Amino acid sequence: MKANSDALGIVHRPFATARIACLVPSITETLFALGLGDQVVARTGFCIHPEPAVRDVPKVGGTKDVNVAKLIATEPTHVIVNIDENVKATVDHLRRVIPNVIVTHPITPEDNFALYRLLGHTFCRTEAAEALCDKLAAALVRAQAVAAKLPAETALYAIWKDPWMSVSRDTYISHMMASVGWKTLPIQADKRYPEVPDTDSSWARAERIFLSSEPYSFGDEHVSALKNQRRLPQPVQLIDGEMVSWYGVRAVAGIEYLCGLRELTAVSAKLPTS
């Protein structure tokens, strides 16, 4: 991908005075990190970072139920959307009435390099974008070192219950986990967020089970219930979903978080049980 083209290959030229409506929470956070907060004129209700600065930006609905009329009223020159998070029909509508629609779709941590540079190029923040690239590169080097020194583990990463749902390996979450040596189960190419029935072998095959803090808000009570009801022998623990699933600027802290968690679990595994 070129620095001035988005996930659909559409070229975006520099626009220093852009008015930006962002419908992607992690990218709203990234725009502020690039020094573009004053140019963000609209956000979703899920765009909650960075606090408290983001509170001054008008909300225009959710990621799936955008209030298009309210968004248009903010008079944006650019709208930023994501293939996974936003509804195609809404994006098609916006494309007819907003001059520039930027489509994003990071799948791996490394895809953030292109994302930083796209935003930096389009909104004239190239130096800030390159600074983020440097931080990401350093974080990925650490992740490689952590993955190299510890044995790989299979992990079931749960994002929902009733029904239980997980992530396939063709997702940003799975690639983030893989960066430190956790290989997610189940392996399904046909569904990116598959259900995991009670009979699914992943429950037994996974060496570690993670319950994410989002989109389902798992807590300690869910860890206890899962252990007690299923009598699972492997570790079951909570994980910060924002750190793992939010791309953009959060990727840097997310990779550092996963490195620390991977090292901590490795040490815990060696401790004697009482």
C-alpha cells in the first residue's frame, strides 16, 4: 500500500485544513496522537479515547448505527471508516455526500505502519506519523524476542458468551496474539468470529483461555464460572480487549502489554502450586 492510498487503493492527497469525522474508535485516538484533535469534528459514541479531550467532539451515533444527517451537519471534508466496524450501506451513502472517505482495514500489527503513514500524509502530519512508526518498530522487536525465548502456546480468545464466540486466525486480534507466541483457536477460514460450541475441541486443545474485556465485558465471575462448570485444567484469565483489538496508536502499548503478559504467564507457570 502506498502512503497516500487506503485499504481500497483509493489515493488521498494532502489536505492540511481537513475537517475529519471518524467512525473508528481506535483511529479517533490515533488522530489525537498525531496532533489532529482540533480537526476532528465528529466521532461515534464508542470513540472514548483520549480522555478528556475527546469529550469536546460531537457524537454522531455508533459504529453500526451512524446518524448520517447529524454527521453531515458537522461539515466534514473527510470521513474515516473501517471495513469490519462500519456498515457498507452507510459508507456507500457517505461516499455520495462527503468529498473524501478513507477506508481502513488493518489485519496485522505491521499494517499499522501503512495506517500511520496514510493519516500522516493525508493530514500533513508526516513527522508525527514516522515517530509512531519508530515506536511500533521497537515494540515489534521486543515482541519477536519474547516469542523467540518462550515456547509457543495455543490459546482460545473468547469475545462473547451465549453463544460463546472467538476469533479466527485471520483477524487483527489473532495476529496481535501471535506476535508474542500465542496461536489462537479455533482455526476457521470461513468465519472470522466463529461460535465455539461446548462440543468444539478448542476447549480441550487450548493451553490457555482468555476472556476479553470487550466487546463482552468478562469479569472475574466469568472466570470462576467457566472453571467450575467445565472443570477446565488449563489457565483461564481475563485480558484487556482494548490493548489487543485496538489498532492505530494503541498498537504500541498493546504489544508492550502482551509482551509483559506473556512473560508474566511464563513465570507463573513455573511457580509451584500449593
